[in-house]
Amino acid sequence: MEKRPYYVNVESGEILPIKTASTFQFEISASDEDVRKLAKKFSELDSTANDTFVRTHLPYVPYSNDSDNDRYDQKLKEAYQIIHDLGQEETRQFIETMSFWNPEKPQDLEKRPKDE
């Protein structure tokens, strides 16, 4: 499959083939299948973000004690993994500096049942 440059904005979930069409954070080189995979991940991320909405209105439930937030964080990491894998050298280097990518010491996360 032929790969072409695309420009990605994680916050808006945009994957654009034209550099000047919108603001972007990352440049990737992707096939049509790669773009569909990343778009699906952004869709999952958006859906998971909606699940976290209720917790934001419950001040007695901390962010770190909510399985919806755990799912959102995981989907975001998966999206960044795809962008990293498809990214230009500068993109990969930047993502590798992010704290979740290679933390100095892994956090011990409490085991929570996974809601499917």
C-alpha cells in the first residue's frame, strides 16, 4: 500500500492530507488502512471521553479512582502509539519525550475490574 503524508491533531481527532488545511501537531506517513485505524482509535477515544463526563461532576470521586478514566488514558496511549509508529523522525522523537511513553519509574496502579 502506498503511504502519503498526513497531518494529525490529537485534540480534535483530525487526520488531514493537506498541511495547510488546519493546525496540526504531528506529521505521519500512512496508507489508507493506517488512516482508518487511527481514525477508529480517535473515535474510540472520543466515546471513552464521553464516559468520563459523569465523573467530572462528582468531586468526591478522584480521577485516579475511576475505571472510565483508566480506559480513556489507555485509548490515548494507543493513539499515540499509532502516531509514533507512523510518524516522521521528529514526531517519534517528540512522543518519546512524553512522560507516559517511558516513565522513569512505573506507577503501581491498583487492580480494578475491567468494564467491558
